Amino acid sequence: MCMKRNIFFVGILFFISCAGNNRQDDGVLSEQKLEIIHEDTLFNICIDKFTVIPDEIDGCGCYFFISKEDEKSEQYIYVNNFAHLAFMMINGEMVEFELSEHNENNDIYLYKHKNIKLKVEITKKEFDEYEISNVEGVITIETEKNIKKQSFVGNCGC
């Protein structure tokens, strides 16, 4: 009986923990949740959108969004300073990732922050007449037990 109650309680916490800050305009929960296991405890990690760019990002860099609508309203999910540092908002806190590996041949960037690995894979790149490239791709967040993938649109340039 206690086990069923505990499972029910954990399920309720899992469902509501991201509901407040990850609702899209249509009121539907976004698919930005990541569940990880750390030190035998269940944590729910939410990838949040943000509108204020960290001071470390000054000028040139990459700016990624979940959708074109988010791009128009400048609701970022990822920013970088042309690869060395990357930032994402996780559980309401800005997390700084450092570049650990880059493969120029296939536009893959690997980052790390403590026990979280971040992989950015640019799958489509179109250059415009300025020094900006419009990109699409997939962000993968990996922990010891789980993997979360999120597609993105965005741009890189100065």
C-alpha cells in the first residue's frame, strides 16, 4: 500500500514540476522535460526558454529556438559564443557548458557541465547575404541514465 502511494506521489510531482514554467501559448505542456537519475534520487530537469542573454555572449555566436515563433519573440533555448561556451536554462537556472570536443567536418559540438553532456548537431545550414547562417539541428542532453533530444532552429553569425 505504501509503495503504491509513493509511486502515485512521485508521479504527481513529476507531472506538475515543469507545468508552471514550460507551458506554451496554447496551454499544452511542451516536450522539454528531461528525467535523470542522480545519486539514486529521481530529479525532473526542465529545459526552459529564456529571453536575457548571459553577459559572456557578446556579439558573434549561435542562437537556437524551438520554433520560428520562438525566434520571432526571442525565446532562446541555447546560446553560445561561437562554440567555446554555451548556455541553457535548466530548472530555472542558467547552466554554463564548456566545449569539450568539436568536429568541423560534420558540425558536431560536444559540451560538458558536471555530470551533464550536451551535444549540438547542426543538420542544415544556409548562408544569407550577410555573415549569418540559418541553421537547424538537434540538441541532445545525456546523463548516466537518460537521453533527451530537442530539435531546434536558429542562426549563427555576427
